Amino acid sequence: MAENRVVVGVNGSASSLVALRRAVDEARSRDAVLVPVLVWHPVGGEMAYRSHPCPPLLKQWEQAACDRLDAAFAEALGGYPADLRTRPLVVRAERPGPALVEIADQPGDLLVVSTGRQGRLARLFHGAVSRYCLAHAVGAVLAVAPSTAPTSADRTRAGAMSRRATLSAAA
């Protein structure tokens, strides 16, 4: 019998961190294995790399992808959850949508993806992964909308802007 898995696409963006937190909750409630997936490709794309291969650079890019996945867990959760079975994957692929669907290939898998940025123009350019997964996944897909709660970067920017406003008013 296949084990229950919660597969989640992670890229380090604020919206993917929200999806990661939700996937952790789902994995806990389902007593499932958490499979966080970060999809990467060589700078310039596969075609550029094939025309000018550089194995040392490829190793650096792959290590950078591993570091991004670790950093996403650190930022979202303070590190990898000790109470969950976790099988992180760093996958080299040109397009994240097909890679995620291929990994979440069992009928019992839950695929968790972020819907990306909100707004008409942002959805046009940034919602392709979630749309692809919703259309092609074998099992269930949970598309998580980004949180409206401010991120730490938003709070830092807001604090800097309020300090500027205070300085301007004092002048």
C-alpha cells in the first residue's frame, strides 16, 4: 500500500511560504509524509546550458537551490518540523508545473501549491504553475491563496516608511 504524501511546491516567495505552512498542517492532520519540492533550472535555461555546459556552475546552482529550500523552511517554520516525516526534493526541470504533477503521481497524494500574487496582471504572469497543477494532477490539489497578513519584509518596509514620515514631519 502506498503511503500518504503531501507534496508542496516551494520557491521561497512569500506566497509559497504560506503554502508550505498549510502543507505542514495537512501532513500532520493526515499523518502523511511531507514532500517539499523546489524546482530549479540553469541560469539562462536548459538550451543555454546545453550549448555552453559548465559542471562546476551546475553544482553551484543546485547547491543554491538546496539552500533556498532550507531557507524557506527556516523562514516559514523556524526549520524542518521534527514531528513530521519529511523528504525534501530539489529537482532540475525547465517548468515547475509538470515537475510537481509528475512527483505527485499517486491518486492518494495531495499537491499543495500557491496561487501566486493577486491581481489581474500578476495572475496572468504568475499563476501558471497552479493552473497547470489544477488541470493535470492525478490526485487532489490544494491551491493556497497568499496571506493578507504582512510578511516580515512588509513590516520592515512599513516601519521604514513611518520613520521617514516622522522625520519629514519633524523637519
